[in-house]
Amino acid sequence: MTRRMYDSTTPAQIPADAQMVAGYVNGLYRWDAADWARFPRDCARVHIDVDGSAWHVASVLDIERFDASPQDFPGWAKARLAVGLAWPTAYCSRSNADVVLELCRKAGLADADWFLGVATLDGTILPADAYPNLAYCQAFGAARGGPNYDLSVVYRDDWHPQPTAAPAPDRHGWLISGTPPTVRPLVSTDAGRTWH
């Protein structure tokens, strides 16, 4: 099953009902808590590190001009893997994808240990098997004069799986009535609308 993932330097431009979003944890376009909170509880959230300093909180390293370089990724990925963090992912252009693959292999990283996100941004959707560990293809760049977001096709269900919205927890309370007072425990299974 493929999914759609939105990302933007202006999070308010992304549709509020998006089921998968990617945002920045550092750099000039860092998202704040309110930006992340715009999206539903069952929205998959992907965190992007632009300079390599946030390997412990972001699963994607942004490899592009003025951000991280292909040479930064193998060490960044190894740092995540060493402490058991999932989904180390290199985001890069088509022109850098083979470079990143080669650097990772030289560094002793197996293809199965990390993921690749490749940007075409021209509407070209790469086939899911274009690279052995391709998680997503960012095929659609921000439309000129339209919404300011990029759109990716996500191929892998095991890469940032869709969370399940947790049901509202049961609420517990007490009914105290009468003289002398009697106490009866109550529970609500519908967020406090009814009690029994």
C-alpha cells in the first residue's frame, strides 16, 4: 500500500487532515509544537534533521545544498542504530542517491539497515524497486502560486507505520449521595458523556 506524505517549510499550508507529514526539528524552518499539533493523532509524523545534530530525535537526514552532505549520513545512521533507534533515512536528490548508497556500503552499512528517500520534484515517481531500500519518492514540489508543500509517495509500510488513534481512556469517578453518605464507583467509557 502506498501512502502520501506532505512536508513544508510552512506547516500551515499542509492539509490539516493529512495522514503523514514530515517536518523539521532544527534549522531555519524548525516546526514548533503547535505545527505538529495541527494534525490528527493517527497522523504519522516524520522528523527531519537538516544539519546532522539531531540524530537522536529525527529519523531523516536532509542531504541537500546548505544542509547535510552525503558524507555525513553513514556516521549519522550508525549513531541511530547504535542506540536502537529505527528508520535511519537519507533524503537526497536523484543525483546523490547512488553516492549515498556507495558511501553506506563502504562504511559497512547493509542496505537493510537504513532507508532512502529520493527527491525528483518534477512529477517523476520512481518505481518502488528503483533502489534496494527506497522508502519514499518526493515527486511533487511546491506548486508555484499554490500550496507551499511537497508531496511524496511512501512505498514501505514498515517505514513510519501509521499509528492507531488511541481511544479515549475510561474515566473513573465516585457518586456520593444520601445521609449518611453512600459511595458508589462509576465509570465512563465514552469520554464522560455517560456514567454507569
